[in-house]
Amino acid sequence: MRNMNMLKKLFLLTFCLLFIMNNNAQSFTQITNENIEGFADGEMAFEDIDNDGDLDLLISGYKYPGVNSTRLYKNDGTGNFTMVVDAGFLNFTHSSISFGDVDGDNDSDVIVTGAAVGTFSPEVTYLYLNDGQGNFTHDTNNEFAGVADGDVSLIDLDNDGDLDLYVDGDGIVKLVRLYLNNGLGDFSLLNNTITPTWDGESVFADIDGDGDQDLLVTGRDDPFGRIAKLYENDGLGGFSLLNDSVIDGVIHSSISFGDIDNDSDLDLFVNGMNILGEKTGSLYENIGLGEFSLLDDSTIQGTWMSDSNFGDMDNDNDLDLLISGWDIDNNPITQLYLNDGYGNFSISSSTSFTGLFDGTICLGDIDNDSDLDVAINGSNSSYSNYTYIYQNNHIDNIGLVEQNVLNKVYLYPNPSSSTIQLSVDNIGEYNIEIFNSSGSILDQFASTSKIIVLDISSYPKGLYFIQVSDDVNSKYLKFVVE
């Protein structure tokens, strides 16, 4: 029931420095924070809700059987979280969460689906508008189909520069709904032919590099079914099924897209239970234009009632993989797999995360030290629910060196809401890639100009990254859209 749409799920990039490893060790320290309650069977998401430059945390789900809850925690900038009293949310479980600026006022609103306490309908989809300070109010101007055990995504379906809405799950009937945004936060229903599913996941990604968001859906389409259906976007929010997909159908699954082999397209990891009752963890290489090939030699553990997330955990400029769930021996696990840069993964023997299932993995730099920290929640083997925060300690026994960089690369003004000037003191051609804080590539191009003016007026408010590189050197810069 984890959403982790493409804007949140690909990976969270927080590069400034490149760490050169002397060994393969990677360590994390569990942070004791009694303010954060344990949850399962719901959703968890990092977001800077109050525009103070750090990641806050929203969690919903079961605290324990029969007790739904939704909790909002504000970060003090060092990774210490304090619960917001009377945050204004319903108490959800079987839930999904998606953040985004739906009304163009440069703050992060949030939409939540699930089974909620205190409503006439057992399943709801509620949009909460942010006042810019992290105070949320239920928007009563829009009515959306209520669902639980599904997914919700704020995503630009039709490439008009605003965030539209995808909703699926179990409501009065099993359903899929697409809603188009007029740019001011007013939504209208768009017809679609996407198959309704449950007990799975739905994730958006530009799989074919044509600049729009395609869709992968896993789960059940009937009580005994196992599906994985890949839909291509026509650029206007119309989706057509790709019938030749090789992706194995699974339930109680998770989906993660990311470029695991640094070839500039999005590869895929899917875990869950297949039609044979096997717990799987499958890596698929994108071999071009959204065609995927199963990597048979992958050694990643199969899990179900699971979650997964790509992120550069050891700051070596490739995407590692963190997974959780029930393993093949019916033990709850949480495991980190490190990438060698070519899409080959090996388990990190030096990390120890508490094994959990039926929860969420979130990656983000909670203490602003330029590495990815971890939040994990779910149930343990005794069916007790927990939320754990782990601080990334970088890599043991490393030399910290700044990567060879292009000379004198500057961004100005920063922050900005309209344009940013990129100044590059370089001779010859260089490449530019722009990422949002979820790891999605927003733009990429080559240039020989010493000054480029970047139009960021259509970007939602938040943190972004630019990579400037030539044949031998690269530099990473952060900028903020305000």
C-alpha cells in the first residue's frame, strides 16, 4: 500500500562530494526517537512541509490492530523529529500518500487515500492544502473516488506543467481514476482503460525516454490472478497496454525504477509473490525504449509484503538497493545491496537493519550532511509495529576527497522561482542533467556556452540538483526553487 510514486520512488539524490572507498563497508546508526510511533499497513513519506530546508515526515497506518493513526513529524534540521499536535489529518490505514504542489503556490500539498476513522465512507481520498508553514487543511472543493489498499500519485500526466492525480485501489468497486489539474488545484475526471488491481503497486516512470510518464501496475486483477501490466503514455494522459512485457506478475509487491548501470535509462526491480507462490526479487534491464530483459544472475533476495528503494547509499555515484519484507524462509528482513556501478549487486555485510514487513522504506538526507539516511517501518516477527530511523555514517575507512571538477561552475540566483543562470568556465562541450529530489531527470542537454539561463518557473517548490560533466570531470550543485 506504499505509494512511492515516481517522483518519490526512483531515488533521492544528495550529491556534493564523491567518496572514494578503500573497502566495501557501509554503516548506519539507529537513532533513538521515542516521539516517532510504530506503524504498519500504511504509508510513510519524507517532505519539506514548512519550507525550512529539511525533510519532515508523514506516517499513516495501523499503530496496532484496530487502531488507525496519521502522524506528522517536523524535523529540526539535524534529524530530530517532533510530532505536530492536531495536524488536521484523518486517521488512515491501508493508506497511500503523495506530496506535490497542486495549486501552484510553491509549497507541498498532500493527498492521502485509505480506510479512515470519522468519515461516512470507509474508504476516502482526501487532498490537504498546505499554507506554506506546514499547516494542512482538507480541500472540500474536489471530490475523488475513495479507495484503500491502493496507490495515489501526484504526477504530470499530460505534460502541461502541473500535477495531475492517479488513484487506484479497493473502493465501492476495484477502480482506477485519472484526474487532470487545471493548474490551480481544480481536478476533472479523465477516462482511462487501465485495469483495476489490488494487493500490488502502481508506479510511474518515463521508461522509453520520450518525456512523459508511463505506468507499471502489479497485483491481482481477479482473486487468483497475478499481473504486471506496463502502460505507455501518449503524452496527453492516454495510456495503452504494452502486450509484450516480460515482467512477472506478482502480488503484495513493490516496484522501484532507477538507472542501475549508468546508461541513462530506467531499469527496474520488482519483488512480491508470483503465481507459483514463490517470493521473488527480480531485476530487469531496460535495453532501450522501454523494453525490459530479466537479469537471470541477480542474487537479490525474494520477498513479499515488501518494499524496496533505490538510492546511492555509499556516495559512489551509483544506485544501491534497500529491500524489506518476508523472505523465502518466512522471516522479516531488511537488507542493503551495494551496486558495483554496472548493475551487479552484492549484499552489504556490515549493515544491520531490523527486519520488518508490511511497511515502507524512505530514503532522504534528514540531517543535511549530504548522504542518504533511512526510515523503515512495519511489523516484526511478533507482529509488533515499529518505525526506525537510521543515520548514514558514510563509509568506514575512507578518504574524503573532492571529485575532480570543472573549473568555476556557479548558479545564480539561488534560491529562485523563475530562472537560474548557470556559469561554466570550461572550454569545449559539456553535459548538463537536472534532477528533482526524487531522482527523476527533468532535463538533459549538451552545451558549449559559458552562460546558460535555465527556466525553472514550471518546477514545483523544492530542492533540485544539477550535474555538469565533460569527458573526465563532473560537478554536482544544489539549487532551491522557492
